[in-house]
Amino acid sequence: MANRPNVTYGHSTNVRSNGGREWATRQVFKALSFGSPRLTARLVETLFFTPGSYVPSTDERRWLAQGEPFHVRVHGRKICGWRWGAGPGVLLVHGWSGRGIQLHRYIDPLVRAGRTAVAIDGPAHGESDGRRTSYFEFTDVVRTLIAPDGGLDVQGIVAHSFGAAAVVNALAREKAAMRTVLLAPALQLRKTLVDALERHGIPSRIYEKIIAGYETRFGYSLTRDDPHRCLGDLRAPVLVVHDRHDPVIAHVESEAVCGRFGQVTLKTTSGLGHRRIMADADVVEAGVSHLLRDRGEAQAAVRSGSLESRCQASPLGDREAMSCCTLKTS
């Protein structure tokens, strides 16, 4: 994808291994890395760049059935999405090993406020193509969908964790001005990845070579394009919501970064952890309020009840985007 970077960041930011498993993994990698560095590198990519599966709940399956499916192609892969409503688009972006429908609590209030909610399954996630993926590939998917010629008229984004990191990079690269809500974002992504790799005993000579390979292939730099370095380049207000006791992405990481930038507001919760923050009613209301710029409108939309009928949206025409990406109704 010309001029649209793609560095692979594939370890699961959503899982913390226990001490015993980490010790065993360290011993395996210590032995392998000296005897067979190529095998070690392949194993690292398999373990850290392959997302787990996510099984939607009954409510999530119901929302998917009500949505209008569409797809895009990015780097030759089919990326699946769904839309509800009509009007300016709000993109819902999941984290590692998740699916966009996890953010379904935002759909109804957005539709009632005259917006189109757009949820996607990232590469190698859900119904989209692929087995392995990366931070940079996620970035390119977001860049495709928010492009002015993309047909979705995206004017706002809600994103979680790893997906939030990709959104920051995409917005900075595209110089796009749209209000954004980042839930438990992985803002110090290189540090998060390196810490996980080193916890599992993977030598730096192995993982740095893997990272460098992705950087060369896709034209990104994991250091330069680390989200905390890009956050200040965002051109519209950003709301960061992070739980003080998040066991996956530490709250102090958001605390350390958000205060540097005047357009970024940090809202701290307690007791929601890393995933429940996506569905909490107060967080949803705050997020919708931020996106709509009107708290009264947001409260009315959040509290007015569930969407009763299937929302219709006009079909999207074929288009060409970077790297011959196409957006089509399914």
C-alpha cells in the first residue's frame, strides 16, 4: 500500500500470561534462539501476530443481523463491516482479538442522533480475511475507511485498545479532523509489545529483526509511528477513557501522555477493567456526548430505547483507494 504504512504489532494486548507459563516460554525461546533463530522468528510471529477468535453474544449477533453488510479490500484482503442508520458516519474499531460489534452499545444512540454507526472486523479478525495481522495493517484499514472518497462520510470514531492505537496513527497520517473516543488505548505500543516479548524471553536480536522487516516492507516506523508520538498531531478533540485498574493497558500510560496535549481529555473510571469499559452506560453517554458535541442530545439518544427496526443505508459504489482498495456492499 503506497504511502500507507503497515508495521506488524501482533502480540495480544488483551491477555496477560501467568508466571508459570511465562517461565516455560522463556526456557523454550532461550534454547531455540541459539539453535534455530529462523524457527524462533516464525514461532514469535505465530504467537504474537495471530489474534484469537471472538464469539459474539446473543445481543451482538442480533445487531449484526440488523446491520447492512459491506466490505473493503486492503492489501488484497477482504475487510468486513456493517452499517446502521443514515447520516455522517461514526466508525467503531475493536481491539486485538475482538470484533467491531463489541461496541454495539454505541449503535442505537448514534442512529437516533442521525448518524450512521459503522462497525468493522479488522484484518484476521471475525469475518475478515487473514490469519495474522499488524498495527500497520489495522492503520491502513482505518485510513481506507476514513478517506474523503471512501463513501462512508466518517466524521467520528470510537476505538478500543489496540484498535485505538491504529486510529491515532491513521488520523495523524491522513491529517483528518474528526472527533474521537479512545477506550483503554495502547498509546505506548512499542513499549507494550517489547515488554510482552521480553517477558516471554524472546531475545531483542530476534524481535528487532522482525519489527525491522515489517517496517521495511510497509514503510512505517514503530518508533516514529508509536501512538503517543502521533497523538499531538490529531486535529480535533479527543476523549480518552481509561480505567484506573485496567490490568492490560496500565492507566498510567494514558495519564502520562494525555496531559501533554490541549485537545486531549482524559476521563478516568474505576472498576471497569479493560473490556467492560466498552459497554458501560456512563462511558457510552460520555463518548456519544463528545462525538455529538451536545450533552443534552447525547443523553436523549442514549436513553430513548432500542432501535426497533432494521436501519437502511444507501449502497456504496465501487471505488479505488490506496493500494487498489475497494469498498462494496456485500
